[in-house]
Amino acid sequence: MANSRTKTRAKSQETRNKIIAVAIGLFRAKGYARTSMSEIARQAGVDPSSFYYYFASKEALIESILNPNERIPTAEDLEAHSSNRAAQLYALIAFDVVHKCELPFDFWELETIANENPSGFEAFFDRYRKLYRTLITIIERGIEEGVFHERPADEQTVVILSTNEGLQHHYHAKHRKELILEASGYSVRDYTPEDIASMTGESILPSLMKSPSELEDAITEGRRLYYMLENELGKQ
């Protein structure tokens, strides 16, 4: 009897994992709104009537895809590995935009879904609040230390987040062949998430840093810091 229950649980988990894998593929290819539960069930080989045994809704499926335990670097994480404020900011920017590009759906879609169902996406909102506060902290400390120009840290944070979110939208639209720039005849390169992180960091830092001569070293250190923390936090 015990072996039978174990096999049943294993089979159930296998089916659940298959549904998630199929959903990720469809979300990447078509986007969240254009992907139906029936299409996911059909491609996963699951009877639609039993599909809701595994996931009560499409929102519940998204919550399973998102990693609730995923950490973003805190100010303390960044400071433990580098004293360079500009490098810390670069690494945090990279961490955020790479994460958004690697989601199987456009962050803007996810934001809409979360706003419509806030109680089911508490981890999503908590992560965003932590990111916002950490960006402000790094910028404020950089201003205090004379590294960054004296500009409102909250406004600079909004610029950073808006830039990251706009670029991740282009990344997802490009892969779904829905990028308006291409429809206008403009050829867009196949950027990797890391390419986009470099674009954002190299655009933001020059406008903040007081000493342009320190920019190159800050970018080099920021990349090193990003990969170090990506490896370190990914193992936790």
C-alpha cells in the first residue's frame, strides 16, 4: 500500500512538472494572455477535466513557475564583496534585468496579473519592494560618499527600473517576433540578457558618477561582482 501511494505521488509530481515545463514554453512563445489553460493541458497530455487538480487557475500556475525563494542582493551582500559604489549599482542593475529577461513572460504582463490578484503574489511585491529599497540605499550612500551626483535617489531608482523593464519588454517581444521596431523595418540584434544588463549599466552609470575616469573600472568591477553574487545566491 505504501509503495502504491509513493508511486501515485511520484506520478502526480511528474505530471505537475510536465505542465509547468509546457506552460513555460508556451508563455515564452506566445505570451501569457494568448496562452490558454486548455492549450497547456493538451500539449502536456493532461485531460482538461483533471487539469485543475494540479493548478486551480493560470495565476496559480504562474506562482509555481516563479521562484518564491529567489534572493536579490541586499546592500550588505554587495558591500561584503566590493566597496565600489558604482560597481555595486551596476551589479544590482544587472541582477534585476537578467532576472526579468529570463522569466518566461514579459514582466509587464506579470505586473498586470499581480495587480489583479495581489493576495496571490505577495512574494512578487515583496521582492520588488526590496529591490527598490536596495537601489535607493546604494545611490544614497554613493551620494554621501561623493561618488554620485546629488540627485534625488528615488527618481534615479525609477529611471533605472523603467529602463530595465522597457528593455526586458523589447527582449521578450523580439523573441515572440512582436517587436514594433522590426515591424518598422529596423533590424534588432539578438541580445542576451547579459548584453541588456551591460546596455543598462553603461547608460545609467555615466549620468550618476562624478568622475568619468572611474567609469571603466566600475563597470569591470560591477561585472565581476554580478557573476560572483549570481553564483553565490543561486546556490542558497
